[in-house]
Amino acid sequence: MLDFHREMIADEVRTSAYREAIRHFVTPDSVVLDLGTGSGILSLFACDAGARRVYAIESQHIADAAMLLARECGFADRMTVFHEKSFDVTMPEPVDVLVTETIAGFGLEEGMLGSVLDARQRFLKPDAVMIPRQMELIVAAVEHPKFYDENITWWERPQYGFDLSPLRMFTSNSLRHDKIDPRALLSPGATVMTIDFATFDSVAVTGSTQLTVERPGTLHGFAGWFSATLAPGLVIADECGSAMHWFQAFLALERPVAVEKGTTIDFEFQSHDGAMSRWRGTVHTTPAVEFDQMTRLSRPPCALRR
């Protein structure tokens, strides 16, 4: 448990950026909500910035570590930790600043939208500040043969004398994460979706873009990453080649496609609070290749489900 949070705290770009954003917005009158506090580091930053009261919510047992640190760092009088799901919390008072780092490699995979929307509707003052305020989801066409072979093509090769290839379709519909080398990209990144956390009104979100291939290669799928605005002029992004702790998303095609320089790709992405993702579109080769992948298809149907 602590190893995971050590990696995040040790990510100096991510952690220092959040500290700077908190210092920018928090005043001695501020009531701060840290949604998904984890180790409590962002709540400690808020207390150190002078917040009148900090409420930290965490459903996992790392909440116990946050409570310990609040006491040991001398903030127990101003920092309250709720060890429960945010949907079950009743906030003692309205909140001036909401801060959350429930961000996954492609932004939404940790169910960020649902918890933020609920907190915004039930806890925040009308003029409350949100950190981050905005997030962009960015995609690029990618040639990623080794990773594709290890995770998808592998199922087509007989194993111990058995044909396991019927499972290949399920694995090609999984959203995976990997550190993707910028040299693997076949196209520049393009924003497929922009989310304003102060105004979005549904956990079901959709966006689209068009990509243009810049070199010949084999299209194995798409790299996905986020760019989050924490404060004016303060942005963090886990683009390919980033030294930050996040891995990029890899959205596979069911079958690789040979592409040439100048090939265009229509790309659409849908997410339902990160629990279901769908990527579909058209690769404009000759003939054109359509694709439609969905994480709901990443597992065989359960025979026991009624």
C-alpha cells in the first residue's frame, strides 16, 4: 500500500505542481476538501497553506496513514479524515476549495467523474475553486509491436498443445497501460475530449478527433494520456516520454493496420466514469478499415449472470 503512495509522492513534478496550485488558491478562510486523499499529502499542503479546515476523504485503508500524519505533523485540530466512500459522507460545512488527484493514466479510469460530480453538487459553494479545473484527454496513433504481441497476438499461438485463440478478441478490447516511447507514435497527439470540472453534468462523456499519420508503419492502436490544468498557467501532463509516475493508456485495434504517411484516422472515444471505455472510428486506407473496441467486451460473458 505505502509503496504505491511513495511512488506518487516521489513524483516531484506532480506533487510540487499540486502544492503550488494549493498555495495559489488556499487562504486562511478556506475550507478545503481533499477527495481521495490517499496518504494525505495534499491535505497537509492545504493545512500548511493556512486553510481554516481541511476535510480529507479516502475509502481505502491508506486513510489510517493520513490520520496518523495529520496528528504527527501537528494538523489534527484542522484536518479531519473520513475513512469511507465520498458518496456516503455528509460534509459538516460548505467547501471553498476541492482538490483531487484521482487521476489515471488516461484521466478517467479511477472513476473520477462520479465522485467529483457528487462532491460538486453536495459539498461545494457556488463559487468554489476546483483543482484541477480542466482536463484534456489526448490520443495519438501508435506502432507498439512488442507490447501488442505480448498481450494480444500471443493468444493466437498454441500453448501446451491447446488453441487459445478464441480469447484473443477479449484481450484486444482491454484498456491497458504502458510507458510508451515517443518514437512509437505515428501521429501527433490530438485532443479528443475536454472536461471542465466546474460545469460537466454527466459521467457519460464522448469526444472525437482526426489523426494524421506522419510516417509509414503498422498501426497497433492508440496511445492516450491527459493534460490537467491545476491553476492559471500550471499544467501537468503524462504525455509519452514523460518522467511522471503515470503510464499512458494503450487502446488496441483488434487487428493491426498498415498505414502510410498522410493516412487520416477518424477517432471517437466514449467513457462511462472510467468503468467502461469505447474507442471506434475509421482508418482511411484503401480499402478503409473500421474499428469498434469496448472494454465491456474484454471479458467472456458470465454464464451464471441472469
